[in-house]
Amino acid sequence: MILIDVLSRLVEIDTDLLLAVNGWRAEWADYFMFVFSGKWIWVPMYVSIFYVIVRNFNWQMALWCVIAVALTIIFADQVCATVIRPLVCRLRPTNPENPLSELVQIVNDYRGGRYGFPSCHAANTFGLAFFIFYLFRNRALNWFIMLWAVVTCYSRSYLGVHYPGDLLAGAFVGFVGASLCYWLFSRLCKYRRKESYEHIYVPIWVGGITISGILAYALVRAML
């Protein structure tokens, strides 16, 4: 009985947080969050991370590192989409079958899929972020990649397609996947972090330019 009451209260808090995030509206933010939440917009940043890996490791270690990153994403994505979602079956806030959908504001008619727990976006972005955090000893890059993952998650609640609880669960799955894959990579390749790396700030510059471009686009669209 106590457990049921606690779960009910957590669901209420989760719903209230979603409505609070989704309820704050600005026209420029609609455009910004919609584009920021996209997948393909971040390809240049992913390429820049690959560049830093290749620049600092020999080809064998770089290959294993890329494989480990890929496995992290695959683990995070499949655990969320294939294992947990079919078991939990929690409707997205924007799903028309969810009574809450009448209170959720939709951006560009985007509702996402049927189920949203856990969030694959959160799992994938935090999986990558935690792997980079483990891989490189660089405070600036670590802060940037974590902030990128957090804003990505925020954009999903802003768009109304995920409860905050979906995002926390997804982030945890990403953390587990990154921890496991990095542990295997470091043991197999006997990898030890260095104090400095060549061109380590390239992903920050590329990511920063991408964010600036998204913001400029959002502001221009809002003024038209």
C-alpha cells in the first residue's frame, strides 16, 4: 500500500514537471528545441569526436574505441526500445490515447511514437556523453558534452514527447551502457587516460557553432 502511494506520488510529480516544462512557450524556443532534438543536425559534432579519437590513438585502439562507442549506443537504444518499452507500455504524453495529451502543447504536429519509457534520446545522448567523460580527461569537453545531453533531454519534455521520468530512466540506461562498454574497452586495450590530447576542443567548437546556427535559425523564423 505504501509502495503504491509512493509510485502514485512520483507519477504526479512527473506529470507536473512535464506540464511545467511543456507549458513555458516562446515561438523561438519552439523552433530551437525542435531542431536541437533532431538526430542528423549533430552529425558534424559526431564526426569531430571521431576525428579527435583518430588523432590521438593508434589505428587499432581508435578502431576498438569506435566499436565501443557504437556498442554503447546500440546497447542504450535496444535496451530502451526493445526490452523495456514493450514491458512498461507507458504512453507518451502526446499520444492521443493518453488523456494528458489534451493538456500538452504540440510543436510542428510532432508526437513521437506510441511508448516513451525510457527515452531512447536520453539513453543515446547520455551513453555517448558518459563514454566521452570516461575517455578523455578534459574538463571543458566533459562539461560541454554533458550539458549537450541535458539540453537534449530538456528539449524532449519541452516538445511534450517524454515525461521527465522517461528521460531519467533513459539517462541511467545510457550510463550503464557507457560504463560497461568503457570498462571492456579499457581492459581489452589497456587504455589509460592522458593529461592532454591533441585538438581536444574541436568537438566543442563544432558543437558550439551548431548550437549557434540553431539559435540563429530559431530567432529568424520567429521574426518572420
